[in-house]
Amino acid sequence: MKKFTTCLAIILLLSSNIVTAQPKTPWRYGEQQIKINTSGLPENLNRALGTIQLANALGMHINYEEGDGFIRGYVTGEELTYLLDNGLDIYVEIEDLNAFSASFGDRGVPTGYYTVEELDAIADSLAVNFPGICTKHFLGSGSGSHSLWALKISDNSSIDENEPELLFDGGIHGDEIGGPENLIRFARDLCVGYGNNDEISFAVDNAETWIIYCINPYGRDFMTRYNENGVDINRDCGYMWNGEGNSTGIFSQPETKILRNILRDHQFVIHISYHSGTEFISYPWSYREELTPDNANHYFLAQQYAANSGYSNIPLGPGFSGMYAINGSTKDYGYGATGAISWSVEISVSKQPPASQIGSYYLKNKDAMLAMIFNAINQGINGIITDANTGETIAATLFINDLFPINTQKSIGDYHKFLTPGTYSIRIQANGYQQEEISNVTITSGLQTTINATLIKGGGYFASGLAACQIPNNNTADEGNTPAALGLPDNIAYSIGRNGTVILDMGTQVLNRTGYDFRVYENDATTEGYKVYGANTPDGPWLMIGNGNGNTSFDLSATILNKAKYIRITDDGDGTSQAPDAGFDLDAIENLNPDTLTVGWISGIVYNDQLPFFTIPGAIVSLNNNEVISDENGAFIISSMGGEFEITATAPYYEGTDTVLVVAGDTLIHNMHLHLTERAKNVDLYHAFFVYPVKATNQIVLYGAEGQYNMEIFNLQGIKIDELKINLTGSGYLYRTLKLSPGLFIIRLSNKTTAISLKITVSS
């Protein structure tokens, strides 16, 4: 692996004179931050939690978190009165949270902390100064159109390699401001230390580290726990979601959709989310008391984190018993849906420690974070799954002992899993292939075991991934065995709960053909009822396909769907809720009409992202290890295997990254809009030309450098509509658009020294 060294300095102290949005009221009217004393007898804690839970059952909305001997809550005056009337020992920490948020002014954070804009600027500086090992990725827009970004740090950072991946995120609660500070410093130290520090160089060379340094930028801007929609987004994730924290539905918020997508698009060995409010390492489960099947792996790595940290005795344990019960957490989703060893670290008792302590809290966590990278590299199992005939990589699901399953990385077919020492058995399932079983795999302390596998075609097609699940009010009497719904029918089921819902990713799309298109399997003789829906995204729109009872086959012809990638099953509500095997017992979903085409296409045009828009010829477009160059009109078409992938485009001074869903056999129209990364004279040239109005009815005027030009007009299919010679003067050039039908067009001006593209919309 090629090493990259640099002597460029990174300046982290940035100007604080950044204008942000006008003051808002991000908290509920009259909301206060309180501290409930629960020290002493265990009954004090139980009584406090019971009172809060009853209040919420009565229609109140009290968010809270548990610390050592206290519960920190967020209440309105009415809610506070209710808690006091029930005899709780309460101290009001902040009387008016909206006034508290407004007290930080335009910066949004206390003096000495970085604003969101400053965090983004530091991330930009790392990507610019260390391009070989650090790339910045646009993940999407959060609430209020705030941009969410991630840094990927690895040798050959611009490509996916057969290396373990880790994800660190912070700031999901915007008023817990230490996490983003830790993460941006960690990113800086990985970049600056590469080539100068052996441990850091080893970590960068042998792993791919993703850092979402601020996942709730609105919350940080306005010093609030919530996002702009007033939702606690650490209650919004789709593993055992239960409508807490003002969440209106499974993955109802853009921030959690973004987190879900990056977790499902990659195969993270370890995922850690950073919080403040106490000091604790909290791993799954948070929604139930039972230990996870991966408890030994969680416990081992949490101990490693604690031992390598600067905390003298930081406690650790499952979130449910070590802190407090919550549903819809990021760590439960990271583990429950993807098999990642996912957890959260509470780094400080104070949510806003004095700025003088920022460095000390970072140093308490830095070596522990490095230790996680070393553990992902040095111990466990890894490999690549390929087709026995073609050698091409395969999207496969691996079941290791009774642990929660993992999937291969979509882009290059590799997998990585941390395991404590022992002997393991592996089942490998992939759509369209025969199942492979490997026994007696030995895992040794401090060593990676490589197990590659080649699969033979000939198997069936079944659900391969869990997208979301919900059992209303939980069902602790049942084991909650969600992985049982994946893969082949084996008489082991996931009981989805009375009125419960599960959303499964079929991996290979179900096609609407003659006859039945898919079959749902139940695992016992007592048949139960359910409803079935289909969609092509995990968020819908969901179309009702039909009702089932026990083993039932379904036809997409009942809907307007011609194909479906996601199937949602909802229990019909019969029976009791708090009992073993409550609700429909889902064993498997078989795809009877799979889309066996393996290649899809993305077609589009490369533009800039600021007015005036223009096309960018000669851009390098990359998707899943394929590359093409946009033509003279900025147009491109690129192929890929099916799945969700990142598509990137780069040109001199421009770059951009999007996430696209490649559907095998289909072509997706997706334009790339690149942002300016560095100014230069030839870039300024583009901005010297513009057209008015951009939305034309019968004419436009072109303005720019005076001279003779060849003018060409193209539609979005690349067909030339008009061509003429023009003389551009200081008064501009008038062009009649009457010959153009309504739509979007690209105007290209060229002479011996200039080639400029502009975009217009013609309306009727």
C-alpha cells in the first residue's frame, strides 16, 4: 500500500466572525433542563424512571438521560409540576433553554468551541492539504437544509480497498458539544501524523476510517438537543423504533436517513457515537435488558477502549441496564441491522465543559480511538466472496455462529468482523447461489484469520437485509430474533410482534411477471395473519400488495409496482402482545421472479452547483471502480452492479459526490452538480459569462467577454437544436427562443481561446 507524506500545516484556529442564521427557539416553549437526584437506594432510580415513563404514557414528552446518581431531564412547566407532585427530588439546572441557546449569539457555541462552519472549514483544509489520505464526502442535507459531511481517512482514500472500515460520529445531540471537537481533532491528528508517527501510519495504511464530525449541525448552531424539527434523532432510528423523542415515524428525519444509508452502504466493523452528559461506554441493547449475541465482542472492545483511554475508571455496559432504556437509538440500529459492533461513548458529565478542558477530553479519548482501529485491523475474520465461475465479487450475507449477521461490502465484496478468540462456524448465503458452510474456523488473539469463499450458482433468492423493525411497546417476553427473517426458510422465525412491522431488503429486486412474484413463509402450524406492502426504497412510498395467512404467495400485479426491492410486513393485531412468539412468525421471504440482470446504468450531465450553471466537459466520473469522462456537452453514462453506491465526479477545480441507487437492468437519470474547490483564472472565466433570464419565455440575452463566438444549443439528450455564429458586444447578444420547445437546454459558446457552457430553462 502506497504511503503518502506531507509537510503541509493545518491551521485549526479560524475566524469567529461567521454569520449564522437568526436566533430561533429550538426548544419547546418554556422548556427547562432539570437534574433528578436518584442517589441512595435503587428504589429512587426506579421510582424516578417509572414516574417519567408514566408521564409520557399520559401524553407528555419528557426526554431524559441517566447519569451516575441522577437523571437529566428536559421538561415544560406542566411536566415539571407533575414530577414535583410525584415527590421527585429535582434541581433546575437551566430555567429557560431557549434563552440559554440564544445567549451564545451568532456563534451558537461557547467561546473556544468550533462552530459548524469552522468544523466544515477544518474538514475542507484536511481534504485539500492531504488529498492522498483524506477525502470529504457530502452525505446529504439535514433538517433546515444543513449539509452533513464525512471525512474518509485511509491510504488511497478515494477508492474502496479490502480493509476494515470504522465509523465515528458525534454531535447527534447538538447541545453535547464535546464529540465534534474530539472527532475533528482526531481527523487532524490522523492526517498530520501520517508518515511521522508509526502507529498512525499503520492505522491509516490498513483501515478505512469514516468520521461524521457533526451529525446534527442545526442542534449545534442553536445549542439544542433536537434537530430543527424538534426531534431527538437518537430516538428516530429503525431498530425497534417506538415513537420516543418526538419522532413521528421510523427514520422520519433526514439526519437518521443519512446515518442509516452510510451504515448500510458500508460494512463497518466498529461504529462509535460520541455524547456528553455523563461518563459511560454504552453498548446494545438499549431497548431491552437481555445481552446481545455479540455481547462478548462488545464487552471486549469496550474494555479495550476503557483501558486505552485517559479515564481512571470509566464504567461500561449495555445501555438498558447501565444507563436507561430507550428505543430507536443509533447503536441498536448499527448493531441490529448491520452487525457492526456499535456503541456510544459519553465523554463528560457536563454537556458544555469549559473550553479549557476541550484538549484534555480529547486526549482522554485519542488513544482509545486509535486502539479501536488497531483491533479492527489485528483481530477477527475477513475475506472476499466471489463467483466460482467468473471470479466476480458477490453481495453475500454471513452468519457466524449465532452472532448477528454481516453483509459483504457492496463495492468490492469484502467482509470484516471482529471476534474474540475461539472456534466458529460460518454460513454464507447469496442470492442465486448455493449456500456454503465452513466449520472449525479458529480465531487467535491479535491475529486476523482470512477466509475467502467461492460460491456456486444455483440457489434461490431471499431477503438479505433488515431495513427496519418495530414491536409496539416492545415485547421482552420474546427473543427478538430479527436475523431469523433473513435467508432461506429454516423453521426459525422472527416473531414481529402484535401490530409489529418489519421491513426487509430483498437484495435482488422482485419483478412483476405472470403468476406469483414472491412467497412469505411462516415457521409453525398455527397460521397467523398479516399485511404485505412493497416499495423500491426503505422509506416507501408503500403500496398494499395483499393480506396473508401463514405461508402465502403474492403477486405485484395487485399494485402499480413493476418491481419491488423492499417488502414490509405488518401483523394483523390478533393475540396478546407480551408473550413469546407474539405476532406473525416470519421465517423467510422468497423472491420467485428475481431480476437476475447484474448491471445497471447511471446517465446524466455534469454541472457546477452555483449560478450561472454550466456544463463541465472532461470530468472524470467514478462509480464502483468504473470510470468514464464526460463528453463535450458534459454528458456521461456509466455502468455498475446493482446496489447503493457513491458516484463521484472531479474536474480541474471542481468535485462532487452523491449516493445513487443502481438498479440492475435499468438506467437512472442522475445529474452531477460539482462544487468549486479552488479558484483560478480559468474558473473565473466561467463566472464572467451569464444569460438573462435563466427562465426564458421568448428571448434571452447573453453577456460576457466581447468577441466572435460559435453558439450551439443542445437539449438534455445531447441533440443539437441550433447552431449559429454570433458577435457578443458590451450590450450582450439577443437570442429568440421561440424555436425551442419548453424544457432545459445547454448553450455552448466557443472560439479559439474559450469554451463556455450555460444552462437555460424555456417555458411556454
